[in-house]
Amino acid sequence: MKIYTKTGDKGTTALFGGTRVPKHHIRIDSYGTVDELNSHIGLIRDQDIDARSKEILVNVQDKLFTVGAVLATDPDKMTLKNGKDRLNIPRINEEDIELLETEMDDMNDHLPPITHFVLPGGHTTVSYCHIARCVCRRAERLATALYDISPFDDHTLKYLNRLSDYLFVLARKLSKDLQAEEIKWIPKKIE
């Protein structure tokens, strides 16, 4: 299989199912941002972090491929003529969302209560988490814009929303594990 097809040389690309759209289409921007997020998650996973976090991040990367596949498929062509699902992959479900919630609850049980916003940083690994969180929020914004135009399974949106929360809590956990300073944002009073 060749990597280059030359079919996109005029600024269009094919969705899963064959529909061609401009490369600047909101659908392409949505799943492209999910792909970017997946790469950032891989960078976090490559750091010297605990085995459980790595295990969850591998699961997240797998789910992000599912999210990308959903976003890359024209909903009108989601079902084949014989009634079968074109994607032929598991979808994001409530259990996937609950896993992130359970992991957040477990991490939060071992963290001091948060009383202020926290400035991103303190350690390179923590910063990678915050970058991934921001990319996840952008992916969510783009996906919700796409959803308004062309609805898809709403578990996909819930997953992106919960994932950004997970990445924030993971950043806090890694700050603690790495003994990095968490700097609170305390607005200066106007005099």
C-alpha cells in the first residue's frame, strides 16, 4: 500500500464511505485535531510515569481512533446497503466514559482539594498533560460545531468532554508524583 495517493492534490479528501470534501471542512478539522490529541497522549505515555496511567492512556489512544473514525464518516453513509455498520468497530459507550470518571475519582482521592486555578507547568511531563488538555478542548469545540451541522453519536462528545477533565486531573496527579510545584493562580487585586 502506497502512502501517497495523489487524490488530494486539488485540496479535497475522502471521508470513510467515499464522500469527498475540502481539506478545510469542519469534519476534517475535527478528526485531524483528535489525531493531534492522540499524538500528544502518546508523548505523555512515553514519559516516566506510573504503569496504571500508561495503561489508561493506551486505552484512551484506542478510543481516540474510534472517535476519529466516527468523525471521519459521513453520517449518510454510516450504514451499508445491507444494513451493516460501515465502521465495523465498537463505538464509544457509557462504560468508556465511566472509566475516565472512575480514574479521576481515584486520583482525586489522593490529591489535595483544588481551591484555585493552577498555572500549567512545574515539570515537562505535567506541561505535556496541559497541552493535551487544551488540544482536547479544541477537538471538543470543533466536534460540537460539526455535531450542530451533522449530528453523530453523542457519546463521542461526552467522551471528549470527560477526557479533558481526566487530563487535568492526571496533570495534578503527575505534579504530585514528580514533586512538581503547583502554582495557584490568584488574581492580583486592582488598586
